[in-house]
Amino acid sequence: MAQHAAEAEEAAAATQINVEAEAARTERMAEAHAAATRVQGAARAVAEAAKLDAYHDVSSNVLIALAAQELATNLPQINSLVLTPDLIAPVLARLGSSQ
């Protein structure tokens, strides 16, 4: 009987060691993942800052054109589009007046 109790205590101790080791491993993995996420976020922020800096001296018309181009790449395909004079005239007038 005492031998079974000793074996049970030994098994419990071994299980405890395994659980603690797994918890420590999980914690290290989470810390590594968090660190990697921080590094990736910082790299994206630097890249975005460089991109914005490149647009610093660009005219508003060019920025509008770039924004329209970016918007167009994210829109669904348009098979046909009707532009009436009352829609296109203000745009053309603005483009003509900025030159």
C-alpha cells in the first residue's frame, strides 16, 4: 500500500513537472510571438512614414489621382459607366483651373 502511495506521489510530481515545463514553454512562445508582432508593427510604421514622406511635396491633384487609383484597385469590376456632362463638367473645370 505504501508503495502504491509512493508511486502515485511520484507520478503526480512528474505530472506537475511536465505541466510546469509546458506552461513555461507556452509563456516563452507567447512572449516571442508578441515580440515578433511588435517588430513587424514597427517595421510597418517606418514603411508607412517613408511612404507619407514621399508624398510630402506632391500636389493635391496628384494625391487625388493616386487616391482614385488606389480606390479603383479595391472596387469590384465595373462593366459599363455612363458619365453625363453634368457629372464630368465640374471635374474637368477643376482640373483645368489648377494648371
